[in-house]
Amino acid sequence: ANNAAVIDLLDNCVDAMIRKYGKENISQGYLDVLIESEPTAREPFEQLDLLGVSSEEQKDSLTESNIRSIKLVDSGDGIKDLAAACRLGSNTEHGEGEVGIYGMGMKTASSSMCKRWVVATRSEEGGDIELGVFDEEDSFVNNDVYLLSPSSEERDELITLFHKKLGDIQTGTIFAMYDFHNLDRDRNAKRFAEVISNENNMGRIYRYSLNDLGLPLCVN
């Protein structure tokens, strides 16, 4: 399910925050899921009439906004080697109590949902923000995976969001997914946000529940 894929990606955020704050102090950190919508191409109302949908309210409900992007924001320790972290099966080090193990979650979970994702990360306080792009069509060359440079629009969008959410000094990461190909019934932004923020769904995925960690999660 797509909600499980997003929560799998949140595992990386939790691990990064455990490394930075320690499990006992992880509540000092920041974890946010931003689900942005865009207007859909509305079906002609005549087609809905043929399906027995008569009221304007029902028609509006059935043609609500699709998801444009899903962004995960965390105030963890950042990604020190972005190129290595984005390789399939990368050799990553993990501390005690971390959720991720094999270095696969970010790539496999995101690829199951979208064709393009962008990472913005700062791994040293006050350091530069590094950006990298994975694109399903252009990142694979001779069985190797290469990170691409973001477009000027992507760079401006994520740099602005990074400063807004994490400031000018703090370490952290924004992981943004675009161009979705496998959302199926989850395309409605509001309903998908409700699924992600459901406590019961979170508890089935995490080794440690967010409540046990005292880590607030904001989904909007």
C-alpha cells in the first residue's frame, strides 16, 4: 500500500533524528509530511450524469484535487554522502535502535510510487544545502544510478521550504516526490493525508511507535 511506502520513508527520518538527538531526546526534533494537491482535469459533468451522480456536491467530491507532491521534512543529522545514500543497496552504517537496515528503503519505497524524487539535505550546522534528483528515465546508465541536478524551479522550491522549516543553520533533510505513477485510489490529497496520520497505520509499521518515542508528526 502507498501509505506503507510513505511510512517506510519516514523510517529514514526517525533514524536520522535518533542519531542526532538520541532516542530519549528525539521529541526535540521536527518531523513533517506535506501533501500538496493540484487541480485535476475534471471529468465532463455529462459523464457523471450517466453514472447517476446528480448533485453538484457529489460531482465536486469526485473531481477533487490530485496529489502534486509528497514532501517529508526532518531535523535529523542530514545525509553526509548523498550520492552513496541514493544507490540501491548502499553500505550504510546504523546505530543501535535504528529502524532502517539495508539502505534500500528510500529508493524502493519512493520508486514504487513516483518517477522522480528530489533530496535537499544539510549535514553540517550552517553548511550548504546539497540537492540531488533521481529520475526513473534518466538516472540509470549502464546499470549504475546517477543523481541529476534539480531544475531551477525544484531548487528554488526546496531551498525556500528548507529555510522556512529548518532555518539557516540546523541540519536536516527534505525528501520530495513528484510525478506519481502508482497512487491508484490514494490520489486525493486530503484522504491520503488522513490515512498517513492514522495512529493505527503508523503502529503497524514502526519498530517503535511515535507515541512511545514522544515524537510529534504533522501531516498536512
